[in-house]
Amino acid sequence: MMPHQHQPWQAPGEASALYWVLVVLVGAGLLAFMLWALYAKLHPRRWTTLGYHALGALVVIMTVFTLVLYIIPANQAQQIPPTARAWDWKPGETIKDPGGSGLEGEPYRGYLVYLANGCTYCHTLYLRPEDIKTGWAEGAKPDEVSQMGDFVHYPFTMLGTQRDGPDLSIIGRKIPDMKYHVDHLVDPRKFKPKSVMPTYRYLSERDLRDLAAFLVSLGNEPQKLRAGIAPTPQPTEDPRVAKGRELYRSAGCVACHSVDGSPNVGPTWKGLFGHEVEIVLPDGSAQTLVADEEYLRESILQPAAKIVKDFQNVMPSYEGRFTDEELQAFIEYIKSLR
């Protein structure tokens, strides 16, 4: 069941009259209590006199403390300007499926469905610089790292903290197809047999459409979607490259090898294939060779046979750990890192 749709106010001027009535009543109550505690006529020889005055002084201090450190700075802070790609959808706004299925949904309501069904437990909505380097931000570019201005229009900032599933910041640009997202939500294992994502077949058709609309809105400029300009989907990727990227993370290669050229315990994979490599043989002699498929396969299965110059022999052997198909997936992924 969907929660009540509520557009939270983001500035004091947007607050309701009831809110300000409550503020005035609470403020007046605090003021009255402070005046009573500080100046009320109490029995001069009662031990409680000092206690009441101390309590009144404490309330004054805490009120001033709150005003100085929180309320005043909050009202004086400049509003963060939104980026061009900032998510900006209002209740009632709809988009049509860029994939051409004819489906239509409300991104704002879809975000509420997303929150209500715990999607934030496994997915995040922000990209960090290290995500580009490690490959977690699949398909993202360095200039797509999240900025504060990307989130200023979100009604609630529940961006997620755990990644049992992929980050969804740009999923709408990668897969601008509501029909695909609906089908994937209903039966995740139809697309990925080993997926741990639960089925959402229990959602109503409207909830599924709206959630799919929200997913399509991620990573796309709202103005273009409103104008009916369909985002260009990313070119189809070789499934072996995708498999190799997945193995790069799951097998722990990410701990020692970068994919962006940055130094690490082991040599970077970026630009490795097809280039000359200086290696040291077990007998101590040096040699220069070209990193072809045979070299990459040997480096995975028998890493001690040829050590890249200036690196230590610390990589374990992966003999027998991977199938021929998985080894080829590794190689295809390394070849893609130009």
C-alpha cells in the first residue's frame, strides 16, 4: 500500500499556517516558563528556589545555543544550485516510456514506492570517484560523479548505504525502457539467473509502472524527458566483458589491480593488452614482451612465471579456480580497458 503523498517544504515560507501556530505556542510557552523560573516569587528559605532559577537559566542557555548553532545558520545558508541533471519531478507529473511500449508512469510516486519497498537496503543512488576507478559504477563517466546539486529536489534524501545490488544513479540512461524494468521487477531471475533480488510481483500495475518511470528518470535530464526526447541507450556490451567485470570484483582482483591507470599492489589493467611489458623471469633475467591473450592467461594461472618489473611476487595462483569461459571473460574485460 502506498504511503500518503506529501511534498515536504524546503524553505520556511512554504510551511503551513498550522506549523507557525505551533511554533508560536511552543515559543510562548518556553518564554513564559523561563520568566516564571527566573522571577517568580518563591519561599525565600525553600531549597527549591535555587533549583528553579538554575533550571530557568539552563533553558535560556539551551535556547540561545539552538538559535546560534542551528536555526540562524540554517536560515542564512545559501541554497545549493541544482545541476542540469538534478532529479526534479513533482507529484502528478508523468513520463511516457522512451522504449516505445506505451507505458506511462509518475516518477515522483515511483520514488515513494522505491522507498516504501526497501530498495535502499540494496541499492544506492550516488556515485563516488572511487566507484569509477574500481568498476562499481558500470557505464559511468568521471564527470558523472555525484554532486550536492544532484539531490536538492529529492523529497527525502534516502540514498542508500549498502550495495548488494548495483548503484542506480544512471540506470535510466543505461536502460531507458520502462517495459524492461517492469519485467525485471516481476521476475529478476529471468534476466540474471543467480540474482538475489526478490520479486516485486505483489505490487499493483500502477506501482510497477510508477517505479519503472522513476528508474527511467535516473541519469536523464528531466527537461528532455518532459519534451519527449528519448535518451540514447548505451551500446550493447559484449556479455564476456560484463562477466569479466563481475569476476574482477567478486574474485578480489579489485584489491590489487586498478582499471583507471592508478598505482596499486599490482600493475594496472588499463591499457595493458597489446602493449609492451617489462617482466622478470624466475632466474632473474629481464625480458620485454607484448601483453597478448596468452600472456594474460598465463599471468592468471601462473603469476610467478613472469613478474612485471618493479612489482613483487605476491599474487596467488588461480590454477583450477576458473573455467575456460571465465578465463576468457577476464581477458575480454582487460582487452576492453583501453
